[in-house]
Amino acid sequence: MLLTRKQTCQLGILLSIHRQHSKIDQILIHQQIELLEVLTGFETNNKYEIKNSFGQRVYFAAEDTDCCTRNCCGPSRPFTLRIIDNMGQEVITLERPLRCSSCCCPCCLQEIEIQAPPGVPIGYVIQTWHPCLPKFTIQNEKREDVLKISGPCVVCSCCGDVDFEIKSLDEQCVVGKISKHWTGILREAFTDADNFGIQFPLDLDVKMKAVMIGACFLIDFMFFESTGSQEQKSGVW
């Protein structure tokens, strides 16, 4: 059976993702500082470098939203985030719909869809309602629960890292973590350019490793992104 050009392209992307993710247990995500944003407070599209544990760049991620959405909706904005490999090929797409930013509305909590290749969903990150803790459920492409993520009651990066633990479904076993790294007083005070680290089991399904990247970006926007002089709130409120 002959594959169409589109199917061949999709297969190539899947093989590329498998090669990149199958032998790693840690990913580093560094947000780039936008000079225009620092000087004017005018929100620009976020850009990130995604690196392996050796500091080698494996992907580049860029937000794709319009000016009105960024500056009116702030950190709660819906977005498309495109992840591109070193060959310039889009390999992963993240889609965040517009959702309520308060956990007082448990019927409309935050979520993000991860597609790899673009257009083919491989997993979801769904916010789980909790009165005081940031909690998320990791789902596969069939929307079956796979893992849980739990954060601290006070999500405040003050002179230290903030860890969101990746747990088994029963939340009895910690299998990894997503950490917001402390970047120094000047960078923390004057920019919203954040650094993250993701740790997971080496033998975790490569699709779930890609979904963890999506979870990291959702956490960044929910808890560590700011617009102009208005900082994002700590905790689930």
C-alpha cells in the first residue's frame, strides 16, 4: 500500500519525535526575553528554546496569536503554539482554547491539546478542580486518564524553584516533575521570561513526553505569565 505525500510527511515527523524523545528523561525550556515587551509593557508573542539535558537546542517554540488577543486577554488568552525542529519543520502544535481563569467555575477549567504531527491529537492536559491546589490530568489521544500533575498551594517563585509533581493516577507515586526555575532577582522583577525543566521516566511513552511539554506551557501561562505591569496571581485563584 502506497502512502500519500501527507501520510509520508506525518510518518517522518513521528519518527523525528521518537528519535528526539526516546532517549531523554529531561527537557529544558527557556523563554526568550523580548526587548519591546520589557521597554513598553506591550505584550508580544512568546518564544522559547527547547533543549535537551546537555543544553543542545532540539526545538524552537513560537506563540501565534494576534495583538488584540494578547493584550486584552493577558495570561488567560487562547493561543496556538507551534514547535519547530532544527530543520524548520513544525512537529508539534499546542492549542489552548479560551477558558475561565477562576476555579470558581469548575465546568470551564483550563485545558490544552497537543498535536503531533500538527492536526493529529496525541494528548490533552486538563485542569482538575481543587479549592486550593493547582491540579491537572494528563490524557492520551482517546481522552483516557494517564497521569496526574499537582502543584504547591502557593505558586510563588521567590528565590527558589517551584515544582509541579507528575504522579501516577492514584497520586501515590511521583514519576517526575515540571519545575519553574528561579532566574535571579532582576530577570524575575522586570521580565516574564521564564525557565523550566521537565523530568520524566526514560521509558515514558514518547507521546506522553510531548504532552508534558504542553503541560509546561499551560502552567507557564496560568501561573507565571504577566501582561504589562500586572502580574499573574499565585495559586489557583
